[in-house]
Amino acid sequence: MARGFYSVVQYCPDRFRAEAVNVGLVLLRVDPHALRVRMTDNHERVRKLFAVARPELKNLKLSTHGLASRIEKSADEFRTSEDLAGFAASRANDLRLTEPRLAMIEDMDADFERLFGQLVGQHSAALLADAQPAEVLPPALSDAFRRLSASKKIWSPGKITVPIYKRKLEIPYAYRNGVVNLVKPHVFPANKHAENQAALLAVNGDLIKRHPIDGENRELIVVSTAETPRQAHEVSQHVEPLFKEYGVRLVRPNEAEAFANEVEQSAH
């Protein structure tokens, strides 16, 4: 598992209104260095939101592909999140890049595909579930983890073995504040599978909590990273009760900012 950063390319023709459509993605892996960039060819959302005519769409396609080419040719200049942030800050036209956010990368190409599908592709609950965007945190939490990773207060354990159960569980983030907190982002589907996934995570969390490793107590924290109204209903009705029963902490999307502040204050 390697540390990386992603930045979304957005089309924002009116900075005063601050309305934007995601049209591309840049993913940087720090060590070993690698960079991926891609722009969408589907501008239907741009056309609908901004009433863009065909000539303007043609210019947008040329601009996005020109930006992608520029980034690819300058790949060696992007080595850190600060390099990417500096380039983003230099953008002054209708195409802008968001502030880089932390992403833990296991497979550069596969993770890029998942991120692109979630952040730039056509959004749906089914897509979110199938894409398995476990590496993607809510913005407030991503920014906090990025800052803490620089001071080694956040690290990536990777795959851990659940005690007793002996199965592997992917944990992209961890921090200490008296115990080792294992943070696992997760997207629960908007159907009965949410309860099945919650049951497995709850049992895993219970076993992790009850069986210290190398003298250290550990706890599982699950961050629900995306919830449509239907997903929110499933989480409230089926996921939360199971987690409470097994003593596993669940962080909902509306709690992400408060959780980020808590981690920044307590991680050491």
C-alpha cells in the first residue's frame, strides 16, 4: 500500500456561482513515483447544467485533452502533493483542479479506474457499490489524514489478519490515541446486502477489539463514505444497530468533519 493524492478536474465557467462538473482526474503516487490523468469524453452533464452549445462543447473537449497532455508531459514535475497543489492554484480558466486529497494506493491502475468511475463517471448507488471506492474519504477527513500522514501520525497497515476468524481485512488508515484505531472507509449498498456487510464488519470489529496484538489494543472504525437517501435508510435501520451491539464505531458522512477534528487533536 502506497501513499498517493488525487485531484479532480472540474469545469467551472462561472467562478462567482461556483457551480462545477467533474470532467477529469489526476492521481499521483508518491513512492514509487507514478502519475495517471484522464478526461471524460461524456459531457452530457455539462450540457444540461450550463446549457452549453455544440461549439462550446467542442472547445471544452479540446481544452480538457490539452490539459491532460500538458500534465502527462510534465509528470516528472509532480512529485509531492505540494507540486500538485501548486499547479492547481495556478489554474485561472474554466478548468480547475481541486486541492489534492489523500488516497492509499494498492494497484495504481485499478485504483485509478475505481476513483475515475466514482468521481467522474455517471453517478449511481449501484456504481458506488460496484466500484468499491474504499480509498476515497470525505473531503474533510481526507484533508486531515493528508496533513497527519506527513508527520507519520497516520499510516497504512494494509491487510491485517482478524483474530480467531483468520481472514484478511484491508485497512488503509490507522492512528494511535491510546489504542490503535483501524479506519476502514466503506460504501454500504442500498439493499439487503448492507446488512450482510455490516454483520461481517461487526464480527470482525468485535474480534479485533477483544484480542490485542503485540500487546496493543486495537479498535475498528468504519467510515460510511457515501449515502444516498436509500443507502442512509439501510445504514440507519440495519447497519447502526449491528455496530452498536458489537461495539464497533460507525462514522456517517455528516459526522466526517467532527471525526476529522477529533483525529487531528488526539492522534499521536
